Amino acid sequence: MSPALDLLSPAKLNLFLHITGRRSDGYHELQTLFQLLDWGDRMQFTANRSGRISLDGPDLGIPQEDNLIYRAARLLQRDDLGVHISLQKQIPAGGGLGGGSSNAATTLLALNRLWELDFSRHHLQQMGAALGADVPVFVAGHTAWAEGVGEILTPVELPRDWFLILVPDCHVSTGEIFSHRELTRNTAPIKIAAFFEGASRNDCQELVRRLYPEVDKALFFLEKFGEARLTGTGACVFARFGARAEAAAVQRQVPPPWTSILAQGVNESPILPALA
């Protein structure tokens, strides 16, 4: 058994989000483009034979048994396999940056290696889908076009642009947005080429702007420097830049007390070379 791993659990952005329908089970059909980032949480895994899963990190306000990291580890645990997991949290909760899903996917990939389980990446993606719709893309480890409820993935190669992300001081409820009667749910599906031609938006953005004034203020600020978008259902918003210096110049103008993040888009998750 390998003893330990130290991994970056990356954040993501939804470069667009179209809701194309609603299924009979209540889940929404969508199209989105998941952009992985070179920035995120750090996770340390130390395997043992204690038969216990212990987690040390920030208090996320939920019982350990409900934490996605713990649930992911339990999916893989066999017999006396144990692990201590340490989480250094950077990705804000409820921001649309995929922190919980990324942590769960990182846990699946790390423990598959440390516990020498040899599950295929595809099998881990299927397991991850039971934890959340965004988990499979982090397990796959590649920036991707997504359809269905987010589980049908097509890898996409994008320029390594820079992103300035603002973190409004509010928590947007995904459940509230997806159940809201004013949410657009009938956007016509597009082809990947249409996204590159500029035919896309975030169907949640205008609704979130109306319901959450802090998000509206953050978008208003970024719109002075280019196209600004909500990621997922928010609350974080972002603008894309071709060069780091350009993004950093705007970051220096971000007024307090907003938190801002400067990150570069990557096509391959930093986890994959770390595990290779």
C-alpha cells in the first residue's frame, strides 16, 4: 500500500450554462462547458490499516458522515482499509466553483491509488455521479463539454486564458434557483462550434442577479472590463482575459471587501500528472 499523497483539488468554472429541459424525475437537462483551473484546495491523504476514515479540515457545518469527501471514501473502503484526509480549503462554498465535487473526485482518485483498488477511470466516474452531477468531470480530469445532467462529457481543448473571479458575500442556493418558477428551462441545444462563435449565456444569471444584489454588484463591476458571467448557479462571477497582466491589472481595482481570485484555465487536471 502506498503511504501518502498530496494533491491539488482544482476548482472549475462553467463558461456557459444552458438549461434545455426538465426530466420527469425533476432533474434538469443542460449543456455547459466545464473549464478546469490551476487553483483550488489542497488535500493530503495518508493511508493506513485502521479501518477508519478520519477527516481534518475546516468546519463545514455538516456532520462528517454527510461530507462528500467522507462519502466518497466510504464508496471505496474495504475491510481494514483506512485513511486520514487533511483538507486545506480555498474554494468558497456555495460559489459555483465545484469545491465539494472536486474534493469528492480527488478522494476517489487518490484512494483508488493508495488502496491499490485498480478501478478504471470510467468506473470511478460512475461512482462519482452518485455523489453529485459535477463529480464525473473532475474524475475524468479534463476540461469538457457536458450534456445530460452534466455526466455526458466530451473533452475540449481551450486556450489557457486567465480568469478573474469575484466572490460576493452571499451563498446562492442551487436548489432554490433550479426550482424557481422564473428559471428559463427551454433553451434550444447548441453545437460546440456555436459556443466558440459566441452563441451562449448562463440561463441562471439574470434570475440570480435579481434575487441576490451582491451578485448583481459584482457583475456590474466586472462588466466594465469585458463580458462577465456567473459560474453555475453562483454566487461567484468571472471575466476572461488573454494575459495574466491584463487580469491582474483589473484585480488591483477590485474594491474592498470583495474577495478576488486570479487563476489560469487548464485543459488537464493537475491531479493526473501527479498520479501518473
